[in-house]
Amino acid sequence: MLWNRTRGEREVQPRQQCGRIDWDGILDKYEDDLREELSGRSDWEAGMVFHSYLHYEVDEVDKTDWEVRFMSDGEKRRVDCIDTQDGVLYDFKTKNQNGMTHAPYDEDIGQLEDYLEALDADLGFLVYVDRETLELEYYPVLD
């Protein structure tokens, strides 16, 4: 179930309600480098670049794990980040501006719901990154 989601309306959560990790601050730190690195890349390629920058920073944040791999229903899965202090999962999706207008995607919500159930967590955030503007949109998902 997605908080504040009503049919046909998108409600983005304010940054201060999305856990203790300052994702916006991380992006601000690397904004110029990221803009150059993401230019002209596909969503998938941009996502890989974006994830590598986040991984470097998250390694410095106490009580967080990056790219946690686990088994669920006999399949290998991976969630981008777990804040082990607060028990919050984060899954990042990199989209172009057109793709951002359709977020959150039902398949992404379902995927994060599966992760929450498999890892016995109650709260996760889908974090959509506009690869052109580097703006973030946070969508909380409950198990």
C-alpha cells in the first residue's frame, strides 16, 4: 500500500519525512560531476552511474547497508539501501523527465512491497531520480 496515493494523483513526500539519510545533500555534493556523467546515457546506464555515486557515500553513513542481496520465493533479489538503524528500505529508480511524470510505477511499488515482506520491514521509499535535473521524488511504501 502506498501512502497518500489516490487514483490519478501523485503525492510526493517532503524530504524531511523520508528518513535520516540526506539523499538530496549527496546529490548536491556531486551535482556537476553527475550531470556530466549522466548526459546522453540511457535510463539503465544513468542508473548504474547514479548508484555508484550513492554507494560511495552510503558506505560512510553509520548503520546502513548498500545493495543488500537476499533470496525471496527462490529468486535472488537486491534492494538498493537498508537503513539498519531505522529499518527503512530505499529503492532508487532513474528516469527521464517524461518518465518522472508517471511515477510511481505499479511494478516498482509491487517490487518494493515484496522486498519489505521478504526482509520483514515495515517502511520503504521508492526514490525516483530525474536524470536531467537530478531532482528526487520520494514515495513511501508500507508493507
